[in-house]
Amino acid sequence: MLIVITQDPEVRAFCQSASSNAVAWGSVFLLSVTSDQSKATAELASALAGLTEADGLYIVAHGNDDEIGDDLEDGRTWGWTAAAIADLLAENLTVKPGVIVFDACGGSVSTFSTKVALALEQRPSGSKKLEGASLYGRNTSTSSSFPSPKQVATSVDLQPVVVG
């Protein structure tokens, strides 16, 4: 499943285009642009809970090492910290995805996936259901097609971390 958690119309359009290769991830879920932060978080939780295939989860956003989502000039903002994403994953996923990719185009995104893995490991209730999951970070232009779940482990532009 590929989930788009930005309101950026260019990113959203690309994710729905054939050239994005989003189809390799199964269904594409876009949060509603009319949602505020609270509703967007509820939509994201619902999408995560609906993941039924254990082959992969791909999350697309703008971001940096501390937060992903977006920050639009008109003041509409969505944002989730690594700890918030870890909580959403741990509380809503019913299956352990084969891989989880965070694709955040931004000036400096190199450790967001690592911070999510650490946040999962530091949760009071633990991260048993996601133990051993491979998390990847990707920081490329949104005009670059998405690798398929089977290509993730061999893609040189992805940085892996395993939840321990």
C-alpha cells in the first residue's frame, strides 16, 4: 500500500500517474486535502489498519529528519514526528509489512526512518509486532518512480534500518 500524507498537488498527481510505479505497492491511499491535522491522523490510522497484504508499506510526504507531512504557504499544515509515526504504526498495523519506506522529499532527510525505528524500540509497550521489520528512508525528487517492494533491498538510494 502506498499512502500519500502531503497536500501538495504535484506530489499527489505524480503518485496517481502511471510513471510513478505506485501500482507496484497495491492500493494508493491519499489523505483528504480538506482534513485538518486531527482528521488526517485518523485517516492515516485507518489506512494503516486496512493494510492486509504483508508485502510492503510506502509513505510519501515532504519532510525533514524530524517530521514528515507538509507545510503549505496557505497555512494548511500536516505533520507527524518520528515518534507519532511509530505510535501510528504500532497501534494500527495488523500485519508486519515486508518493508516500510518513508519517501520524503526535503532538504535534509537521512535519518527519519532510523528515528522511527528507535521510537518503536522505546515504546513502553514495545514494538513486538514490528520487531525485525525493515524500515527504509528515501530522499529523492517526487518525479523519480517508486521502486517495487522487491526492488527496495537492492535500491542504492534507500537507507535501511531494522527494528530491533
